[in-house]
Amino acid sequence: MQLPLFEPDPDNSAQIQPQPRGFDLLRLPGLRRFIRWRYARAVFQIPLLVLAVIVIVDGFTGRQVAPRNVATTAVWLHYRGLVVIALALVGNAFCAACPLMLTRGLTRRLERLFPAKIAWPRGLKNKFLVAGLMVLYFFSYEYFDLWASPWLTAWLAVGYFGAALAIDTLFRAGTFCKYVCPLGNFNFVFASASPTMITAVEHDVCRSCEHKPCLHGRESASEPAKAGGGAAFIPLSEIANANGEGAFPGCETDLLVPAMQSNMDCTSCFNCVRACPYDNVAITVRSPTWEWLREPWSKRGRLALMTLGVALTFLGLMNAAAMISPFFRFASWLSGLLRSENEALILSLLFTSVTVGGLLVATAAATVADALGGEGWRPRAAFLRWGYVSVALGFGFWGAHYIFHFLTGALSIVPVFEHFFSYRGLAIDPNWRLAQLIPSRWLFTITASITSLYALLAVFLTIRIAIRDFGRRGVLAMWPMLLFVIAFATVGLLILGQPMEMRGTILGPSF
């Protein structure tokens, strides 16, 4: 049984939460009308579906040379770089355009074979499972050298489509996105840094709304007899700016618009915009630190969310460190110490050490900070309070790392696609001179600036949290976390300053 996200409240007052009051992007000319169009999402999904098909075709049948194959180049160079750029500048755009959701048509046909939906296990209604899958995903990336294998990358894409299809067939819609998808949850975590968020325009309208169509969906027609009964019927005469007859689904991840305090679990599908009969949903511009300072993850026992966020931060260090010379020397030393050349064993130890060690270091710094602030030695409460500082650092480092690779090979997508068609008989001569977007000498300056910017945001968060929660004692409480920020930023800059293996580019290793 699906548990309600919010407790029933007769006057809806408990479901209303303070939200940012910035500019509503839907006030831009034509944007609200476009998003209310039921096929608006498909406009972005279909191009990515075509790209996914090309990735699979070239991965299986093209030349198995990573820098010349669409599978490895588009997935490991361009997709990842564009994801972090979109998260920093716009929001969770890639979940909005996710082509996996186009499998829903086939899902509805398969549901005839499985008419009764299976309840997702209550013990898995958290982020611990997807945190484990995230570690497995990054471990597999290193162990199987996915960036160098178009064939395996194509299989990964097929596996993603298959998993989405199977889980959405057996379980209620939204289960895959919320509890299983590593890429989606990476986006959810770091959408906390995004400058936009879904909010209500007028909370008084939400208080008087009886059916909550943004959450449960609605059906609209000229008369009730034409409705199918799958959601609340709201006649066309009551709808502002009506967007036609039919069924309009609500949020598949159980988010109620006026109660949203976070981008966590929001796929930016904009079902809420289309379902709201009162045009009362906004895409609000906010400060990148707005969410971190309000601690939405620490409410309702969200330890799993913070664990996922902090673990991702340290997985970012591991993912980047695995491309520099000191990592290979350390791995060789560890191999000699263990008297084993088993790569799976060595990588498992390294991933476990970095992830668990990072969580322990972050918790220790937070616990000392709380103790200095007068809260005593309560590791769980401290971890939930200060974990957002780690998330800010993590987004900065992931962004710097992925943008490094994107800038080293952004233009290579042109000859790679030319090669895709020439390999299949078209008279096209790929221009392999196209690769880097900017000179190599600028790369460290750019990536170091990104890391430093988010380290400064982490410092700002630390000071604000300390003063907010500890008053005058906050001057003492902030220092363990400030030292943690400085240490993390220093390690990140040292990694970025090393000659890095330029995976997936025609340039090859830079050391």
C-alpha cells in the first residue's frame, strides 16, 4: 500500500509550506501554453529517443573504437557534461526529456498480462537501495572500462530501457524514477543546487482545492458521462485556460505542489502544470542555496537521502581520482600489499574505503561541530544538519570534472556522427580535427573556478547554519565544518591539477 506523503488535513493548512517567491518562468510569453500542451514533453523525449537508438545501433554494430563511436562519445562525454550544465543553469532538464518514459505505451499493453500492480516493498521506500546501485554503477564504470567499450555502453542503454519497462509494468508508475534509477537520483540530489523549483502561485488557491489534481490527476470533459473515472472529474467550465478534454495524470512521485520544499524526486515532467485546473503552478527562480538552508531532507527521517547525497560527493572524488597517475601508483602499492592482482578486489576496497570513509569523515566533522555548538554528541542529528555542506561541495566537484571532459571533446560529436553515416555507406569525410572546445591551458582555470565557487557556497552554508542553529556559539560550531570544506576543496583541486586521462576523446591520455 502506498503511504500518503502528507497527513490528511481538513483545511489543507498542514499541506502548505513556505516556498521561494522569485520570478515565475511560466510568465514568459508562450511558455505556459507550450508546457500545458500534452505532447510538450515528447518534443524533447523523441530526439533523445532517436539518439538512444543511434547509441545502441552504433554500440553494437559500429567500430569498437571509443573516440569514434556515438555510444561512448555521446554518453560519456556529452551527456554527462550537459547534465551538470543544465542542473546548474536551469534545473532537472534531462529527467524532463528522459526517453525511458516513452516505454509507458508498451507498459500499458504489458499490464494486460499483469493487471494487478505489486506494492513496492515498504522497506525499500527510501534511497538506500539506489545508493547501493549508485556505488555499483560507478564501480562497473571503472571495472568494465565502460568509457572505452561501445558494445558495453550499448548494453547499458538496453538494460536501462528494459529495467524501466519491467519495473513500471509490475509496480506503480514513478517507482523506477524514485527508487531505482541511478542517473535520475544523481539528478535529484544535485537539482538541490538548481536555480528553479516547482511552487504554487497562490497558496490560498491550493487551500481551497478539494481534489489536489497536481498530485492525483484529473479528468475533464464537457459532461461527467464522458469521463473514465480514473481521477477526479473537473468540468471544462471550471478550468482556467483549458487545455482540452481527457485525462491528465498527476505527480507520479507523490509530490504535492504547495508542500514542495525540494527538487528531490521531481522529474520536471510538468504533469502538475497540465493537471492544475487553476493555472496555479509556477516554475520559480530561486537562490541555489535556498533548498540547502531549509533542510528538507532532514525532515520525516530522511537519513537515506542525506546518505545518498554525501556518498555521491565522495564518489565524485573517487571517479576523478581514478584517472590520474597517483591513483594507479596507489592501486599498484595496494596490490603488492595484498599480494593480489585481482582488479575487482582492489577496486572494491577502494570504492568501499572512499565511500564509507567519506561518510565517516563528514559525520565526524558534523558531530564535533554540533558538540561545540552545545548540542552534545549526536552523530545522526549532526549528519542531517551539516550534510548539505557536503552536497554543495559534491556538486561543484562533479560539475568541474564532467565539464573538463565535455570541454576536451565537445566538438567531436560532429565527426563522430559523420563517421556513423560514412561507416554505413554515405559519402562523408569526417573532420577529426574537431575535438576540443577551448585550449587545454584554460581547462584547469575553468574547473578550479567551478570547484572554488561551490566551496565558497559551502562556506556560506556553514556560516549560515552555524548562526541559525547555535547563535553566538555558532562561531565555535562552524570551524570543524570550515576545515572540512577547506580539506575537501584542497583535495579536489589537487586532483584537477593532475594530468588526467582524457577518456573517450581522440586526444588520448594526457600523461
